[in-house]
Amino acid sequence: MFGNKIVEAIYDQFERAPEILAPKSIENFADLANLLRALTSEVGPLFIMFDEIGCAFSHATLNDYERREQFVFFCEQVLFPLFMNPNLFFLIAGRATFLNYVGSRPTKVELSSSPVKFQRIGLNLLRPYAIKEIIKKTVWLTGQTVTIKEHYGMDDAEVQILARHLFKMTYGHPRSLVAALKKYDTYEILMTEYTTPDIPGDSVNWQDFAVRVRYYENPLKEMMDSAVELTLFDIRSEWRDKGLKTITYDLIANMLGIAWEGTIDEATLYMPPYVQLVILASIYPFKDLMDKVAPSIGRIAVEYAEMFELLCLARFQEVFCAEACPSDVLSAFFTTHHKFGRRADVRFAKSTSWMPKIINNGNQSNPSLSTVTAHPRKWSKILDEIDEIVADQGALSLKPLPQSASSDILLMSLLEGGTKLTVGLAVRNDASSKTKVSKATIEDECGKFNRMFSSSEGRLNVLIVCATAYTDTVMNSQSDVEKTRGCLSTCYPTAGYDYIHEVILLFLTTPENRSKFFGIQGNEQRKEALEKIIRSPCWMSKFCASSWTLDEYLEAIEDEELFQTVKPYLDASDDAKLVDEMSTQARRWSLVQSKFYFAGCEARSIQPRLL
């Protein structure tokens, strides 16, 4: 059947097919190899490309290693005999997670070898100039002469704007570019609705992606630092791994979907938001997050609230990188009266792994730590997988993918005596908004954390709420003993939550409290960077709320640069029109601030009216 498919495809490529491809002639050949040898002798070299190769080996019941084995078997048994033909050339193309283990595989997993050498060809991400040429010269429909530019009714200036816009949304990935052009039928819709950069879907193995990020830790930190600091980067640089294998930074960038423009020795890097998030969570320690990333938060695509969450995660990882007692290392927040506080053997993994988002329409067939989603009923299967890793490694730090019906962060540790400690972190930064963490908020977090366990046997399950603002009712719930001791936390009742042993609320409600928790007393630069993150959601959330009055809009403008940006609209005569216009523009500005990318993306100088 495979041979017939190839013959049919080749036959269609000839305006006048050679006699050797006639059905009666084909019958004279014992196998496909002999047929193709005779064909190439007659017509010359043939180039055959297999596209979407991953689809053929991606059965839902197989894991990536099993899919890889089937793919290699196919290459050895079907393609390898054809390689003996010097006039026959193959290119295998496609997208599948198992292909990470073919040819180049930064992993310690032992896989079977193959007599076939696989040579990866780097995907050349399209630069703005190339996208502009595609828009000008590519026809909208096959068989017609109308180009994309003509279909959209654009002039040259609009082509330039659209090319830059598509580059920033797709990072120059050809497949994403084609998908965008197919989806949006007009220039106006493409510019106004296609405003969120592409994020990989179910095809991404997030665990493996994080492993690759950690494997290339040093090169990626250099690239990230360059992007944060707005410096140009020499993409020709080479990196040598522990096995003394050399790879260029350009290949690493292509492998992870990092785009660049400029010259190869002075490149401007563009990192997709999901790549930035994985890099920051996986390989940046607390010190680097505070000193390098936090001061430049406006230049990265990680939102302020998420950055605060990463800082809380990194702080716990820093403090408990070796076995420690919480009441010793964070004495202002944990005491010996806490079950968690008096444990002397708490240790958390320094690097962060990823887990699926738990949602009602999640994966029910074969969910694992590597899948994007999982149904709540299948969580126990994933928990068993987690327990095996913790038993083997002693600790595991997990961050669920966004929009998961679970705690924001899970910190797992194997304590003395075999007790499994699970700390769930619920992180809330509401200091600059009208919303505060209330009893209802806490009950909701308790419910999510409690549902993650079907038994408390052999476990110590602790939920820690890290919030910057609580309601007065919650703040006044501190016991007299806690107040007398000056404790900056309180225990919340666990009644009704059978699988939670303790709930601790951390009062990160003042700059002083936050300085103590993050250990930055006396470091004014770190304190300023942290407080900028705490304050920043203020104008974002206020501007995006259509019910705010003009005075409230103006009061919300605490950032001088933002004020200068919206100032041109302050001369409007109609207050209602002004508020509506500012709301629209602020939504776009918020997108630029929180979603636009790195060096060279004019995020700090773009005026909303130009978007």
C-alpha cells in the first residue's frame, strides 16, 4: 500500500508519465526499490518528501518512546532499502513530540539505536521582510491572480505594518503564519482580533519541553538576559554540552521556536510567552528573578501577577533547597505550633516541572504528567505518577498549566518515615485592586486543594495562601497568641476538608512583611522591583473595567510613561466618549505591556492610537 501511494504521487507530478509507471510495467518489478531504481535511471534523480509524518505514529495508546520505536522501525524496514539508490532523496517533515527523541535527544532515557543517521534540518523562521514578500507575491486562492495584499486591499505601508504584526504574533513560524492568514479574512479583523501570540496546543509535551530548557540552561539564560537587557546577541555563538557535543545558539533558538531578526552577529531575539514562562520557572533561581527579571518586568511577556507567583515559588525553592525547618528559616511566618512549621526535614526541588491543567473537558483516555489537560476523575492516576517520582527523587516542584482547577503551585517532598508532604501554594496579588482575599476565596482554594487527594493516609497536606491583601474579617481572625508573638500569618480552620491537615495564611500585606518573607531587607533595589510588581496590576485592571469613571481612570494613572501615552485623549470634550476611548486604548496598551515581547519590539514607545 505504501509503495502504491508513492507511485501514485510520483505519477501525478509528470505532465506525461514515463512508460515505466504504467500499471502493466509496474507488475514486472518485484518491489518498490527496484521500480524506483529503474525510474530514476530513466528520468533522473527524485526528491520525495513525507509531510505530517508524526500523524502516522501518534496513536493515543502509545507514549512518545513507543511512537519513536515505531517510527524508527518504519525507517529501517521501509525507507532504508530505498537509500541504496543514489538518485533518490528523502525529506521527512512534520510535528510530533516523539520526534524530540529522533536524531537529537537531550535526555538520559536509553533508547534503541538505529543504523540510520537522522540529520535534523533547522526550521528557518520567517523574518518580517520575508513575510512582507509573501503578502505581496502569494495568491489568495489557487488558480487566481489576486495576491494577499490585493485581497486585503492594503497599501505598501499597511503591508509593512501587517508583516511586523504577523511576525510578533507567529514568531515567524510558517505553519502559524498560514493558519492566521486562512482564519482572518480582512486586514482589519487580522489586526484587531489576532492579538495573542500563538501558544502550542495538545501536541506539546510540556514535561519534555521543560527538560530541554533545563538541558540548554546556560545558552537560554544568556539569550533571556540579552532579551531582558535589550542588548543585541551573537546568534553564531556555540555551546558545548557535558558530552562535548557542540551546537550553535541559532540551532537552539530554532529548536525552541525563538525568532530573531537583524544580522546573525547582532540579532534581536523574540521569545514566545510560553517559552519565557518555562525558562523563568525552570532555570531562574530567586536571586536572578529578583535582580535581572523583576526590574525589567515591562519588557517581558509574563504578566505581573504571574511574576509574583514565580517569585513566591522561587523563594520557597531557595529557602528549602536543602533540608530545613520552616520555623527556623522563615520564623516570622511559621512557628513550632504549625504542623508544617515544626518539621525539620522539609526540602523542595530547585527546578520546576509542569503538570496538566485539571479541567472538566480534560484528557480522560490516557492522561499523564506530559499531557496538556486531565479530567478531575483521572487526577488520581497522575498523583500516582507524581508519588513515584517523589519516592525516587525525594522532592518535586510542580506548576500546573494556566487555568487549572488546582492550586497554583505544588511542592512535594518525602519526609523522614516515608510521609509524603504536599504544599499547595495559592498566590494572590490584589494589593492594588478593590478585590481582597476573603473567606469565600480561601474556601474556594481549600476546596480545590482538598479535591486533589482521595486519602490523607501517609500524607501531610498543607495549603499556604500567599496574598497581598485580605479583607478585615480575615485579618482579624488571628488568635491572641499569634498577635502576641508578632506572627505574620494565621492558621485557617480545616473543618470540612478531610484531606487537608493545615491551612496557613501568609500576611504579605505590607512592604515590610514582603521584605521579610522574600529576605530582601536592606536591599532597596530588590524592594523597589518587588513593589513595582505589586503595584502594577493597578492601572491594568482599572483601565480594563468599563464601569470606571473619568476621575477613577485619571487616579489610576500612576505610571508617568502611561500617563503621557494617554494624555492626547484628555482634550476630548465628551467625558463619556473619553472614558470609552481610553478603555479601548488601555486594553490595547495593556496587551502591549503584558504580551509584547522583547528587545526591539517597540513596546515602550508604541502609541495606542497606532496599534
